[in-house]
Amino acid sequence: MKLVAPSILAANFNRLGEEVEMLNRSEADFVHCDVMDGVFVPNISFGIPIIQAVNQISIKPLDVHLMIVNPDKYISDFFKAGASIITVHYEACTHLHRTIQQIKSLGIKASVCLNPHSPVALLEDIISELDMVLLMSVNPGFGGQLFIENTYQKVVALKEMILKRNLKTQIEVDGGVNFEVGKKLYESGVDILVAGSFVFNANSPIETIAALKKL
Ligand code: DX5
Ligand code: ZN
């Protein structure tokens, strides 16, 4: 099944409630929430109170992407705010196994994200613990950037690692997704597409989400 997680980073924050209600009416599978701390990435987005507010309106599960240092400190807060999936960055975790266990102990899905420069082989000794892997296809920090082509081969290598071990780990890709890129990503083995500006800048975000699922 092809899944789509629109990123509300590209939503109009003046009317965030309406944007979330629009996602409720759409075929979106998740609401992707990009949390940035201005330390791990050169931008600051939003945090726990906004996620809590989105969760009060959303009927879709929240896919929370933590672009923050020291995520361990805030995992239980993001869980309480309503996260169904928590993604931490490989590059931000010194004790990744411990962090993953902490997320899983809350009964929600645990996921690790790799920056564009981090090879998928880094996940060989943790992959069996993961519900999802998020591959960044842009350098994290901003929406609306150009897709990095090298991502396709990372998807293929990661899919091979997952299948070889008979795992059900899902692959999500984040950054620069449009119809052309999305189609190739699904063909390469991606399960979930994140799309920010492509969805929210479209004339009809609802139709764009539906079309992404049909690629
Ligand atoms: C980037 C974020 C992405 C971003 C994607 O740091 O993690 O989720 O919102 O935006 P687009 O789809 O516009 O590249
Ligand atoms: Zn993201």
C-alpha cells in the first residue's frame, strides 16, 4: 500500500486548524510534523504545544520527525502530545539503541532518520528494532528544497537489508517529493512519501494527496 504523509511545515500557520481539517478529509495516512531546534538544524519550527493542538483536531496519526539534539529528553513529552510514530536522527543519538527502546516502551512506533550523507549500512545493527526508517532526500531544516538523486540507491540498499532479514520495517522518504520523484521512489521500494510544499502549494492539496497515493 502506498502511503502519504503531508508535512505541515508547509501549511499556512495562520489557519493551521483548517489545514489539519483539510488533511482529515483527504486520503493522507499520517500528518508529518517537523520539529526543529535551531541546533541540530539551522532552523526553528514548532514544538510540543503545536503538536498537542494538531492532535486535538487530527483524525490521522501524527508522524513526528525530531530534528533536535538530545531527543531522549523530550520523547515522553512528544508521546503525551499525541505522536504515533517518533523519528530520531541517527546523527543526534549517542545511544541510539537506548533511545529506540525508550520510544518502543511507550507502545508507539520507533523510527530512525538518516541525513543524506549517512550510509544505510549504519543501520545494520539496529534495523531489526525499527518500525520505520526515514531517509532524508534533502538536508534537513527547510521545506521546498531540491531532491537529492542519490536517495534512490539508498532506498534500494535499505530495502535489500530489510528483505534479507525478513523484517517489516517501513521506508519513508522526506524532502523534494513531487509526482515524478514520488513515482520513482515507490518503484524503488518506498512505503511512505512525505510531501510538504508539493501538497500545500498545490491548487488542490486534497487531489494532490490522492494522486500521490495512486502513482
Ligand atoms: C525538512 C523536513 C521536511 C520538509 C519537506 O527538514 O524534514 O519534512 O517539510 O518539505 P518539502 O516536501 O517541501 O521538501
Ligand atoms: Zn520531515
